[in-house]
Amino acid sequence: MNEFIISFRESLEAALIVGIIFTVLIKQERRNLLPTMWLSVALSVVASVVLGKIMYNVVEHQGNEAVKAMLEGILMYITAGLLFYVIFWMKKNLTSRDAIAKQTTDAAAGGKWGLFLLVFFAILREGFETALFLVASTSIDQSFSYTGFFGGLLLAVLIGYLIVVQGRRIQLKKFFSYTSLLLVVFAAGMIAHGTHELHEYLEYKEHASEGMVISEEEEGEEEEAVYSIFEPKTTDPGSFWYKQQGGQYVHILNDKGSVGSFFKGLFGYNSDPIWAEFILWWVSLIFGLVLWRRMYR
């Protein structure tokens, strides 16, 4: 779900930008610049993939668990802040056709390089945001849905084509309204999970200073959880709701269960959160919902 929402929003913005530039070049009879435009689009996509891969490797391939927890926590906070910024300020007004048309005309007047740089950095900005959001999302649920990602990408390209090239009237505000609401919940989950990771980092540091090694079972034990539900069991409870996993029987609503892990990736669900995590999730969620209501309702 996260991959679909993120790729759809960011790709739709990029598709509208490319479509507007394409239309302007056709109307101004500058078809000779179209190959430059498509080359710039292709290279910006490649650059975005490389940036995403670098960020993923930096976070996931850390040998030191404390450093990895710290990096993941910082990444979650940065992503949440950028999500709110993108939703409520950068995307407050839908893509301005007139502004992009003027930029295209000015860039085309400077030749191929001017147009190349305009398209490259416009698409790279969207690609960087997409890569950052997806890396953060993958760090939470430890999985990536290619179906969701490419589904959002293809839908965005289709809508961009229908609007810009075919001149169809589509209510984009509804698309952005609904996806923004989901991203508000997603951003709140990022803050909650980031708090959890930073708490783990502090625990690692504390144990390291005492010359102790913290095990996975001991993580989070030093601070009492707000609640602890759906805990794994060592013996078969004989219930449909429990599935065998890693030598234990895990409830599907546990944050490591099939349904719970989906909720964890979508809105930061945790079946045994600490107080800081629990409180910051509610604060950020209410903050986001208030802004969303002001903007879209």
C-alpha cells in the first residue's frame, strides 16, 4: 500500500511536468528538442534509483546495530518532516502549467543544455523524494512491494497522459486529498517508528557503556510498554489467529504477524509501544489531520 501511494503521488507530479514540457515543445514547433527531453527524463530516473540504492545500503548494511538504529531513527524523522512539507506546502497548489510553460520556453531558448537541466532537476527532485520515502518505508516492514510501486507508477503516467496530452478533465484534487490523508497516517507512523529506533540506539549505548550485550528479547524491556498485546506463545494455542513463525506461535495482529506487519508498515503500529512512541504518534497524527482538514476540507 505504501509503495503504491508514494509512487503514485510523486510519479503523477513528474508525469504532469513532463507532459506540460512535451506539449509546449510541440506547440512551439521545437520537436528537435524532444530527444533531449526524453534523455534527461531517463537519466534523472537512473540517478534517482542510484540515490535510493545508496541510501538503502548506508542504512541496511551497517555492521554496528547501534549505528543502524540511530540512522533508521534519524531517517524516519527526516522522512516524516519532508512528508508533511510535501503534502501541505510544496503540493498545496497543483502543478502550475503557466509557470512550467514559461520555464520551458526560457530553457529552450538557451538550447539543448538549458532544457536538459530543467527537466533533469525537476524529475530528480521527485525521484529523490520517492527514493527517500520508499527506503524509510522498507526499513519499517523489511519488505518491498514491486506490484504496488509499479502499479502506482503506471496509474500516474496514464493520468498524466490523459490530462496533458489528451486534454481530459480529471479531478486531481480528490486524488491528492485521499492520498494526502493516507500519507498523514504514514508520516505519524514514521515518527513513532523513528522514536522506537532512537530508543533502541540509547539502549545499545547504555549497555555498551556497561560492557553488556543486549539481545533482541531484551530490547525495550528497560522501559515499560504502554500495553503489550498479542504476545507470541511457545506452545500451540490451537487458534486460527496464531501462525507458527520462527519456533513460536505469533498472533496475526502482533506487529510481526501477517496483518500486524502490514499495519506496522502503513501507520507505525506496534503491539507493545513505549510511552514516547505512543504519545508522539498521537500528537503527529492529530497535527497532520488538523492541517489536512484545513487544506482539503
